[in-house]
Amino acid sequence: MGKLAQSLNLNVETIRFYEREGLITQPEKPISGYRQYDETIAGQLRFITKAKALGFTLREIKSLMSMDSNCTQVELLSRQKLAIIRDKINDLQRLEKVIVDMTNTCMQNEDPTHCPIIDSLK
């Protein structure tokens, strides 16, 4: 497991967590040695890592893995994820505008005894 974790730039505990969550199966431990993690498991771990980088949750990743090549289901899940991402982008843009406005108010402040940003948060 250590070699696999190192080759994929993962923590051993991350792999164990994925095993406990049922994302990957733990290989049988032979009587006289260490578990052997084959290329199938390495591929599953790469899949999980890439899907996480795209913002998919572990629950969504588990669903994706169970869908195999059912493009219709994968497309539906991807469209749902895209809608969530777009909502988050809109929220962040609104936050950005508020922070910019607050910062501009602060920059125009001529009274050093109070801060408009702090005042607006009270």
C-alpha cells in the first residue's frame, strides 16, 4: 500500500479511508505477506483523484464509478454538478462585489477613528 500511495501521491490513510467508504476493495492479505494492490485499484484511485479535482464529492464519485459507461446517467450527474458550480460562481461574484464595495468605502474614509468595514459588520 505504501508503494501504491507514493506512486499516486496519496497518503496511505487516504487509501484506507477509500476502502472503508467502499470506493475501492481491499485486496485479500496472503498468509505470508502484504496485500497486493493491482493496476485495477491504482486506476480506481486515479479516477477518484481526478474526479475530486473536478469538485465531485465522494458520494458522487461512488455513483460515477457504479455507472460504468452509462453515458446518459453520467451526463445527468455532470449537468447537476455543473449547475451547483454555476450557483457557487454566482454566489462568489456577489461576495466579490460586496467586498469590493466595502473596500472602496474604506479607502474613501477620512476618519481614522473608525473603519466603515468594521462598522458595517456590527
